Amino acid sequence: MQARRRRRYYFAMMGVCLGLFVMAWGVVRFFSVGAAIGMCVVAMVIPSAAAVFANKRDPDDDWWNDPRWDDPKWDDPGHDRDRPDHEERP
């Protein structure tokens, strides 16, 4: 569920970014070039902020608890890295 919410925030922020660019040079520049440039500066910062927010870890995420990190045979040649030793093999 958290991934879906993060994806929505990302696409909303990118939509605002595109909207600012289109409005700045399609409408606002006829009234104030300075305001259009200001809108573009704000729109320039949004993609990097969207990437940071979209990749932020939620408290419920457990990506750091990967059992493969505790696998003592991780570096051995021919060892199946996708199944740690302490998992049952079928």
C-alpha cells in the first residue's frame, strides 16, 4: 500500500511540474516574464524532490531485514544467492 501512495505522490508532483512549465510559457509570460521564470525555477526543483519523496522508506518497510545478508556461504562459487542456507529447500 505504501508503494502505491508513493507512486501517486510522485506522479502528482510531476504533474504539477509539467503544469507549471506549460502555464509559465503558455500563459503567464504574456503578463510577466519574471513570474514565468520564477515558475520554471520552482518547476526545476520539483523532479528531484519527487524522486526523494518517492524513494523514502516507510516505517513498515522491512527491506533491511534481508535474510541473505546473514548467509555465511554468500561468496562461495556456485552457491544459490536467492535462497539462504537457513531457508528450507523444497
